[in-house]
Amino acid sequence: MQLIFMGPPGAGKGTQAQLLAALWKIPHISTGDILRACVVAKTPLGLKAQAYMDAGDLVPDQLLMDIVQERMNQPDANAGWILDGFPRTVAQAAFFDTLLCDVSGAGGKSGKDCDIRAVNLDVPDNVLVTRLLSRGRQDDNEETIRRRLQVYREQTEPLIEFYRAREQLVAVDGDRDMELVTAELQQALSGDS
Ligand code: ADP
């Protein structure tokens, strides 16, 4: 199982990714969680990332590429993974393709030829805003939320077509009860990987 979870902020990627990773006993790799841990620990990376995150902007690609490269090379990533929140830009996706050539388990193939699948959870904007405001994370105030949605539409949404063109896209309606979304994901993803 090599899965990328996409979708706007508040779509429920983190929740679903965590559930399925536990079920399938593979690591759930959330770049947002990794970055927040660096911010709390005040590491050099965290200090660089914090202002971007607080503003609702993307953290520069190079920092994310370093994080993901290091994480993907850890032994527990050999058996598969769910990547949550990465790639978020076309440059990150291109980098990830070359990284997949190098990490074990991909058999030296590039991302284009791998068995990765990219899941998109689709949820309308008004539902997203309501969900994020009730979640109340530090970057969940109305102004930042609006900015994150705009950044998502501009920089991340194009990746849906990128993966669809390669027939790696799995599109799921995320505007339903959590359990229904989980069930549909399980059905769509298990069996044929
Ligand atoms: P959400 O999807 O709910 O907005 P995440 O936890 O995935 O939240 O990410 C929180 C913040 O961390 C983002 O707004 C962004 O600043 C930063 N971030 C996470 N992943 C990436 C990434 N792949 N590229 C750039 N920035 C990222």
C-alpha cells in the first residue's frame, strides 16, 4: 500500500489516513504533524516553518522535500505508507517521483510506474470552513482558513489532474459520515493493490 491523501484542509484526510494506516499496519506520515512537532520542539526547521504555517501559506518546497526524503528512508516505510499532506505542489510531486525511484520497495521505478494511488477527498468549501472553525487548531482562525483554501485551490488542486492523467487517482466524496467515508476508502483501496 503506497497511498497519497489529498484534499482541502478540513476534508478529513488526517482522520481517515490515521484509521486506515492503523488497520493496515503501515505508517501514517503527516507532514503537518511532523512540522507541528518541529515547531513545538523549536528545532531550526520548526523556527523556519512557523511563520508560514501561522499565515496559512505553504512551507517552502525544499524543507518539505528534506523531511519526506528522510522519513521515507526509515525502515518502517518499506512495507508501505499513507502520506498525508504531501505532495502539495507540482514541484513536490515531481520530486516525489524521483524519490520513489530510490527508496526500496518501488523496485527502481519512477512514481509514474509505481503502484501508488492518490486519494482525493472532495468536500465543499462551506462545509470545510465550518469543520475547521469547530476544530480550533492554532492555524484554524477565519483569515488563515480562507488563505489555506485559496492556497489549496491554486497550488494543490492541480495535482488531482496530475494523478488522474496517470490513472492513479481515487476520488471519494468526503462530505458524508466519517464511517461511510472509511468504508468507501477501504472498498476502493483494498484488494487490487
Ligand atoms: P490541513 O490540511 O488541515 O491544512 P496540515 O496539517 O496538512 O493541515 O498542514 C498544516 C500546515 O503545514 C499547512 O498549512 C502548511 O503551512 C504546512 N504544510 C504541511 N504539509 C506541507 C507541504 N507538503 N508543503 C508545504 N507546506 C506544508
